[in-house]
Amino acid sequence: MTRVHAFGDDALRDDDTVGLVARLKARKVSPGELVEAAIARLEKTDTELGGLAYAGFEQARREAVTRREGYFAGIPTLVKDNCDVAGMPTQHGTDAFTARPAEADGDFARTYRATGMLVLGKSQLSEFGFSAAAEHPRLGPVRNPWDTGYSAGASSSGAAAFVAAGAVPIAHANDGGGSIRIPAHACGLVGLKPTRGRLPQDALHRQMPVRIVADGVVTRSVRDTAAFLRESENHYRRLDLPPIGDITRPSPKRLRVAFLTSVAGRSATPEVREQVLATAALLEDLGHHVTEVPEGQAPVASTFPDDFLLYWGFLALVIVRSGRWTLDRSWDASRCDDLTLGLARHAARRLHRLPAAVARLRASGRRTRAFFAGQDVVLTPTVAAPTPRIGYLDPTQGYETVIERVLSWVAFTPLQNATGDPSVSLPLATSAEGLPQGMCFSAAPGAEATLLGLAYELEQARPWARIQD
């Protein structure tokens, strides 16, 4: 096992983001010192992890010496390389074109930076976020800091790898089929996908027929995620959603929790099912009312996996055929990886089925809203099996091989992207290989406060392992 982290006795120490904010406010450390420590840590760990898509270090150094407003003023961070940041290219994890520096911040980065964050660069992702592992044919894979022989998950792979390794305390991530929660699972982090519309989005994500993508962060503590959502709400507030507010402690409310380990014909491995049962037992010990959802009674249509795959393929098809106009005139679709091209072919052959699939995906929230009338939270494994080794999801193996492996592994996360429900992965278990294993908790739209209150309680009851220990 090769474990990689950069925790040490520099300005960042092993503080989480909220801890660093307290030290900044007490003037025990400066933004410049935090930026320099984060740059050194990124340079140290990127050689082995491969998670940095673009280094904007000089830009961050300049910004560190100017006065910034916001709760997170002076906190170093990364933005995932599918969101625009002024002065930085947005490459989307692909070799199919050459991105030019963005002229302005996208809608998400504008809000993110308004909280005071200092962006050091861009984190790597799988090509256009389609795969659950980032294994770039030219650049190589993004590796898991807990053991570099394993995947860091995806698509927010670089973000999760660097937060887990201590290079930055918090990083932007987004989730279109599990892409916050899956790498949070793999790297032992808190990864919360917010309710659809909770945070602003760049135009590319906002204009989708079904808005499956949600932006957020990956962090090492529940309080960091809660603070980020609170501060974002101060800058962007959707009036049709209940406010999250300032969640700082466990909720005293005892919840109705349903759990399941099979969905739409795919089941967790025996090892992962046992971990879910252990989590359910912990919830019962804490006084929550826990029930198992029998196989076949999950709030998801039997058509959902095929519908989601077709929609996923449609997004790939749009990119492949329109990249020259929507991305850059240097676009060369032949340089996309086999998974992207395979998804596009899958959709092209089934376009006549797309309208009905989109209609069913848009209607999927009705099932979960009815389900949440009788339950507060649903517990599932984040993924159906332990994190795979590097190479298992290598896109050069061919589409049919990789897509079946992806779908089997990420069986549980895509539902909330279709419904828009909030969902959080917490690193409550450990695999037989000694890697983090996530447990996923989902709730009704707008119920992030419920998930955060429960997450605080579980973090106290079963503190998760730290990579530096």
C-alpha cells in the first residue's frame, strides 16, 4: 500500500476549513502563508496523484495580498475543470480541443469566489465527467491518496484526492450521476450533492433538458460542508427552496430512516451490504426508527437505468457533434476517449426513445416525493462495491466492458440527479482492503438541513479515519 498525504507542520497544519478561518481571524496565519503552504502541498502530492488540471498559482499569489471579503477570505481551494474561472482554461478532462483562458468567471465560480475563496487552479476530472474514474489515456489516472493502486473515484477525482491528501482543505466538485459522492466515498470525505437549483450553475449545466448536475464541495468535516452551504446561501438564495441556515450541531429530532441495498435490478456486494446493515444498526442505537425497503419496492422505476443511460449518451452525442461550435474550433471528436464515443453511439442508435426517456426522468421525482411522505431519510451504500484498482475502468478497454462496470458500481447514485433530491456520502465504513467506504443518505428536495444534522450526529458517533493517522 502506498499512501500519499502532505499533512505537516506548515501553515495549513491538519486543520479543516473552519479551523483555518478561526486562525485567519485571530491573525495567527495570513492568506499568503496558507496559499504558499497549499502550493507546496499540491506540488508534492500531484506527482503521485495526478489530480491537477491547471496550476494558477501566480494568480492566487496576487490575490492573496489583496483585501478580500467573505467568511472564507484567504482559504486556498481548487475549482473542477468543467467550470469557468477567469484567466484559466476549462478543458473538461479531454484532449479533443485546446481550451483558451476563460474571459470571466462562470456563474458558479462567481458565487464560490464571493465567499472569499482563493482559487489555486483547476482539478482533474474524467472526460466530460462521464466516467466514475479519471483514467486519462495521455495524462494517466487520478490516484487514490489512501492507496495509489486504486481509483480516486470520479468525476470530481482531483478535488477529492487533494482534499483527502491535505493539499487543500476544501474543493469544488459537481455531481451529474454521483460525481461528488463517489469520489468522496473513495477518498474518505464528506460529499453532499445539494438540491437541484440550490446553487448557481454555468450555462452548460443549466441548459440541459434534465438538469442532472449539481455543484457543491468535498470536505474532510461536516462543519466545513455546512459552512460552505451557509455562506453560499448568503450570496445566492433560491426563494422556492427552504433555507438551510447555520447548521452547527446534531439535530435532536429522531428520524424515520429507510434503507435498501438493491435498486432497479442491481445489488450491493455482500461486503457492502453488511456495512449498510451495520450503519442501520448504528442509527437504531442512536434512537432513529429504521426499516428496510424490500427488494423491488425502492422508489425508482424499472426503466430508470436504461433511461438514465440513454440520457447520459445523449449528452455525449451533443458534445461530440457540436464541440466545434460550443467549445472551440480546434475540436476533434476522434480524440475523445472510447467511453465518450461509445455513449454517443448508444444514443445515436436510440434517439427515437429519447423523448419518452426524458419525460420519465423528469417525472422520477414524483416517486421519491411520495416515498418521503412516509420517511425522512433513505440510506444506501454510496457505491455497490469497494473502490476498484486503477485500470478496472480504463476507457481504452472498450465501451461495452467499461459501461457495464461503471453501471454496476454506481448503481445507487444517479437517482438523485434525476429527481433533484439532496444526497450526502459519509465515510462511515472501511473496506477489506483498508480503503474508505461511503454510506449515502438522501432526503426530500430542500432537506439539506436534515442531512447535515444527521451527518453531525454520525460524525460524532463514529468518527471517520484520517489519512494522516
